[in-house]
Amino acid sequence: MEAATAPRGAAPATQDGLKRAISRNMLLLFVVGDVLGAGIYALVGTIGDRVGGAIWASFLVAIVLAFFTAVAYAELVTKYPRAAGAALYVNKAFGVPFVTFMVAFAVMCSGLGSASTLARAFGGDYLAEFISVPTVLVAFLFLIVVAAINSRGIGESVKVNVGFTLIELSGLLLVVVIGGAALLDGVGDPGRALEIKEGEALLPAVMAGAGLAFYAMIGFEDSVNVAEEARDPQRNYPRALFGGLLIAGLVYLAVSVVASMAVPTDKLAASDGPLLEVVQLGPLAVNTKLFAAIALFAVANSALINMIMASRLLYGMSVQGIVPGAFSKVLPERRTPWVAIAFTTLLAMILVSTGDLSTLADMTVLLLLTVFALVNVSVLVLRRDTVDHDHYRAPTVLPVVGAVISIAVMFTKEGDVFLRAGLLLLLGVVFWLINLAALRRPGARTPSSS
């Protein structure tokens, strides 16, 4: 990828005094950990149902899309190394408070959509290896447990993230090794990896699969929140971001190729724990309970991270005075935002009870693609804003293509996915109007400036 990296230079000092303690390698692992979430554990079969045996082709398109948007983030993060993200960039580019709020709200809703997807995945075939319970009931209980942990307070660090990454990565590498050995032993059909779903044209099928496969690529945008604590972010952040996406992308391609060759597509599609079908094949087969435990850990960890993000973002918007103040209430001893946690958990439960795995993942991707399209446009608008330090500069054509592709993939979604995402965003509009009315009252607080 052609891109002009700025010369080495001292990073601008952070205004809040955060310690720059994250090295390039730690940042790389952080990005890999963000991307290597639980999506691929749950959705390989569903993607196969859309595209056929060529699951890897949809993942490849999703990886390319992620790289285009990552280029935009690399320029903006190194230009404005602050822990804020898409809302900051859109606010700087357009300066319209309502648009900024809706971007932040869409990011929050994407976290809820992702957590809801994972809650249903947790209650599916992986858990069935140990106990059989109705999926929705398990998903509800799962979200309640996540809320309880969230309310107690979560001490997070990059080192813990590295540990999580290694466990999740071990499960995916296990799939590649076991599936590869099974193929060498004569199991499966290598030609299946080139098959397109019967009755479907190549491009529409691959794009429909890519629209869902992109769910497995999301997470890299969260790495903007550690930019203030990274050493020499102008130089190290782009390398870590692109390197992390490349590593995760190669792992995903290997898993999807092996899975499609080793297991019939219809068998993968029938399971919401599709990788279980791979690890029980061939001479290196393992006890499915072992792999199910790894998968459940990956799902639970990803869901917890998403719910922490969603509740803290809602809390932060309340503190800033842009949603009702009740969401800023915290538990006296734990100092955790209990109202925001309760509300986001309730929303996640509603989503779980009204959508299946595929629909919830599609909704999450649709919300983020909307945000990513705006981020790509913001790069171009902010070219007129100069800063006094070196930063990464992307070739102009890349954010243009990134915006176009983001919009194109959005329209691979079904109407009910747009409706579901639209209803969530409508709730944001209601919040905005309620808060606007409250601010007009005499003596009302005004939103904090960031």
C-alpha cells in the first residue's frame, strides 16, 4: 500500500499528562486483539450460506475494505492523537453538533449490536457442548452477568488484552492445523473453496458475504483510544494498525479456506458454532468441549468489551450534557455508571429477542459503515486544517475509494436491517430533542466543550 509516512519526530505532548507507555509491538498486539474478536467463531457458516464455498473471497473483500478505512484512521489519529475517535474527526470536519452526536450514538449502538450478536452466539452450539438451554434465555442471563461485571468495575490494561488475544488466536490456529491435517488425510473437498452458491452471480454473492464478513474485521477503530498513550504515535500507529490488520486478515483467510474445504457448506451454515465442525475431523481431532470453551471465552470477552464501550460512551455523552443527565449517575462505591449500564443492557436484551445472529451482525456492520463513510470524507475535508507536527498522510484516492466502498457495501443489506438500525438512531434523535428542550429551561446546564 503506497502511503507517505512522515519523518520521525517527537510526538506532541498530551494535555492531560497520560503516560506514553505503549511500545510499537504492544500496540500491534492491541490492534490484533481488537480485530480478532469472536465474529469468525460464529459467522463462518452464515457467510457460507450467502456466498457458497468461496467464503474466503468474502473475507478478502472485507479485509480490503477495512484497509481503506484504516488508512483514513491512520491519518486522523496521527494528526489528532486524542482518545476520541470518529466523533472528534466528524466534529472537526463539519462542526455540526447534531451530526457529531449521531456519529457517537451510532458507534454506541454498534457496540450494543455487536454484544447482542455475541450473546446469541454464546447461547448457541458452543454452549450446547456443555448444556442445552434456550438461546434467548441464555443470552439474557449472559447480558445480566456482563452487566454485573461491568458494574463492579473493570481494570483493563494492554497486558490483559494481550493475554486475551493469545487465547483467541490459539483457537483459530487450532482450526487451521486440525483442518489442514484432515485435508492432507483425504477428508473434505479442496475444490469447494472455489464454489459460488447455486443460482447466484459471482459479484453479488461475494459482496453479500463481505457485508457480513466485515463484522469480523471491526474493532481496529477502537485502537484510536490508546493513541495518547502510545510512544511516537506518528510513526508507530500506522505501522501497528496496518500490521495488525494484515495479521488478523491472514488468520481469517486461512481459517475460512480450511473450513470451507474440510466441511460441506450446508453443514457450516446450519451451525452457529461452525468451527466445531472442523476441529473434530482427521487425525488431529480434539475434544469439541475444549474448543467450545475457547470459543465461549472469546465470545464472552468480546461482548464484555463492547458493553463497556457502549455504557461508557453513553455516560460520557451525559457528562458532556448532550444526553439526559440521568445517564451520568454512578454507584457511590464502585464509581461505575449504573444507569448507563442498565439502559444499554436493556437495549441489548431487546435486540437479542427480536433478531437472529445474521440480522444483528448485519445491523452492527451497517451502523459502522455509516460512520466509516463519514470518517473517510472527514479526512479530505480536514486536509485544509494544518497541525504543527509530522503525521501520516494517505494518498487522496484511498479515502475516496474507502467512502465509496463503505456506501456500496451498506446497500448489500436487507430492508429490515436498515429499519432496525434506523429505529436505534431514531432513539438518538429523541434523546437529542429531549436534551435540547431541557437545555432551554432557565438555569439549565450547557454541554461541556471538548
